[in-house]
Amino acid sequence: MANMQERVRQQKAAEHDAWFRRQVQAGLDSANAGRLIPAVEVEARFAEKRAATAAGFSSLHPPDSRPRRYDQ
């Protein structure tokens, strides 16, 4: 049984490795063809995502709604 489990694990690892290599090659091919996103644009996109995430967290836990400890 353990031998079969090991073969399944190895097969899954090999499939993932092949998929990963295809993804890397696709990215390299895209970059070599000039299909790139300028760093300024990437930074702006992620700044928006960080701001949205921060806003989402603050709406979940506004400063005045934090749990209070009554033992102090």
C-alpha cells in the first residue's frame, strides 16, 4: 500500500513540475515577445489592492468595536 501511495505522490509531483515549467516558459515567451506590464502600473495596481484590503479590515474591526477586557 505504501508503495502505491509513493507512486501516486511521485506522479502528482511530476505533473505539478511539468505544469510549473510550462507556466514559466509561457511567461518567458510572453516577456520575450514584449508583452510586459510596466513596473509603475504593477505598483499602482497593488497599492489599490492594499488600500482595499486595509479598508476591508478596518470595516470589520472599527477601533471602537474592539473586544473589551473587563478584568483590568
